[in-house]
Amino acid sequence: MIRPAAALIALSLASPALGYDECDDLWFARNLVFDRAGYCFASPLGRAVFDNTGCTGTGVALSPDAARLVAYVRAREAALGCAVDTTRTAPDLDRLDLLFAQEVVTAPGEDASGCLGWTGAPLDVLAGPRTDAPVLARVAPGDDIATGTVYFPDHPGWAHISVFRADRFHAMGWVRDVDWSLCAGSAG
């Protein structure tokens, strides 16, 4: 059975017109790259989210893949006209724990697609694209799955997903060897 509400939720991951503010997620992804490189934040929002523990300065070096992700995010922020208020002290993100748990920094992509009504066996959702990564959650039969994140480098055989249960956000992370034909329906 295809649930229209689930389709809208899954597609809202990439659609500001459906009530999702992608700018905060883009700001977080860009700054998580810098945080992991040792950047020391000066803005109230940067200090509140990343707390500067273990930071080394503001002139940090990024790997080529991290630099590519930052360039992608900056271009996407410019295209959307993002202007995140960094004077506030809390982000407008309700899943910071899951975002921090991701071993590979991901950013919202321009295209999203969804599996409406997973019919396969339960799938472990992992913190990273490796079989021994910590399990963050599990996709259960009936859950909806959305894809549409950007990350560098590519991880063949892996997909970064968001999971919705009963039309509500449930989890995010990495899954391997998903047979997308095991969906009751699709969106996107």
C-alpha cells in the first residue's frame, strides 16, 4: 500500500517547497567537515553545535574529498539563497545525534527518491559504509526509505538512507546490498 504522507515526507528531504529547510542541514554538513578537520568556531551557533573541543585553529587543511563536499555545499547554499542565522545558539535540526554518528559526512542532494513500504527482511542501518560499523537502527518491513544525500568519495555497494516509520523520521545511516525491488511502491 502506498501512503501519500510517507511519499511527501521522503521527498521533503530535498524539497524546501514541502516545508523542509535544507539550509540548516547544509550549514551543519559544511561545518561538520571543518569541525572534523579541527576548526575552531567563533560564531555562537558554531560554538553551541561543535563546542570547539580539540580544535586546532581556523586555518585547517581539508582532504580533496572533504574540499569537494564543501564546494558542493557552498554552491547548493548559494543556489538556495541560504542565510543561516549564526547568532542563535541552537540549530533547527532535530536529529543532531544521528548526524554526529555518521562516519562519513553527507549533505542533502538535489534529487531524492523513496521506497514506500519496505517488504524485505530487516536491514541494519550502520554509522558508516563498512560491515563492522556500529548499528544505529534497523529498517523493518513497512518502513519507508529515502535516498538523496551527497558524499565523497563514492562507496560502491552502499547507500546512505533516511528511514521513516509510521510517517515519522526514524533513523539515518548506511545500508548495503539493498534490493530496491522489495518496495511496495516508490517516489521520486
